[in-house]
Amino acid sequence: MTEKQLIDKERFADIEYNLAVIRERIARAAQQSGRSAEAVRLMAVTKTVAPEYINHAISCGIDLIGENKVQEYLGKKPFLTECEAHLIGHLQTNKVRQIVGEVSMIQSVDSVKLAAEIGKRSLMAGITTDVLAEINVGGEESKSGIEWDSAEEIIAEISEIKGIKLCGLMAIPPICENSAEVRAFFSKMNRLFVDIRAKKLDNTDISILSMGMSSDYEEAVLEGSTLVRVGSSIFGRRIY
């Protein structure tokens, strides 16, 4: 047995253990928020992760993966076990034609312009693409996302674009010093989610609130997240 095989098997075991811990924590947080564990979906974020480890996670019950970059996902896709996939990273309009039809959802729609391009390419392909509106909940200049003050107006515009279906919201809060701070951002997002859902906009199915990553997924679940995006806590530290 080679050293590489030993390392691989150790990492497979780590993935199994990590998933068990994460699922237990999600279930506990969901229960504390008055929901069942089934109300929260676990996405495995696969940035920099090789296909064999992704496939092992899928064999352990992962049914949703998220990739940040178009080219990285397209390069891996032929080697992956069949699994639902979302694009979660920033998407440039000139990359839209490459990814439409390749993933079941684009979570990172941060402008009307991008939404329009996705809609246009989807209509050309004869499909409807599910999307989430990414909100810059912390107002950070370094992050993409729809500005908070114009969120409701922009979301209404996006909902009218043919070729896409708006299914909810996504956010990445600022780095916070403590749990209370990050929960405040998640709570703010949940209130917007509830408000948008109540509007019953045409051409929408507002059912997904995507928030929470490796460092804060429990806080996100406590504040109403329906989908958490977890990478390093499943696969270990990223190797670039």
C-alpha cells in the first residue's frame, strides 16, 4: 500500500466523521429554532477539492455541491458522480453562456444586468434557470452583492426577467468578533427573506435562504437559514 493510498483513506475517514458532526450540529440548531433537521439543506462547497473526495462525500449522502468558479466546475464535472450542483461564486456576465444549463442554480446574482444575461442565455437554451439574489448584508465595498438599501427594488426587477426563476436570497456576512454579531446579520437577512416572500412576486418561488458557512453555519440555522454552504469543515483546509 502506497503512502498516497494511506493519505487518501485517512481523508475519506475524516470526511465521514466531519459530515456526521456537521449534521448533528445542524439538527441541534434547527431544533432550537423550532424546525426539523430536514428544513435545512447541507451543501458541500468543493472549491479546490479533487473529484475523488467530492465523490466520497456524495457516497456519504451529500446531494448538493457548490462551486465558486465556472472553469473549475466544468473541469471537474466529467469526473463527478451525479449530484445537484450550484454556482455560488461571483459570476461575470461573459462567463454566463458557459455555465447556463450546467448547474441547476446560480446563487450569486448580484445585479439586474447579470440576471438579464442569465435569462437571455437560458431562453436561447430553451430552459429556465433558478437563481438566488445575493445581498451585500454588511455593506462591504470588498464584496459583491446587491446593496441593502436598494434590495427590494432590485429583487422586484430581477423577478420580472424571463428565462430565470428567483428562488430566494443568499448572503455572506462580514467577519464578526462574536456569535451575537453574526447572528444579527443573519437575523436581518431572515427579515428581508420573509418580507420578499410575503410580496408573492410573479415568476418567483421564494423558498431558499442560503447563508452560513464553515465558521458560522450553526448561527445561520438558528436565524432561519434553509441552506448552509460548508467547505473546509467537511473536506479540511483548502490546498491551493
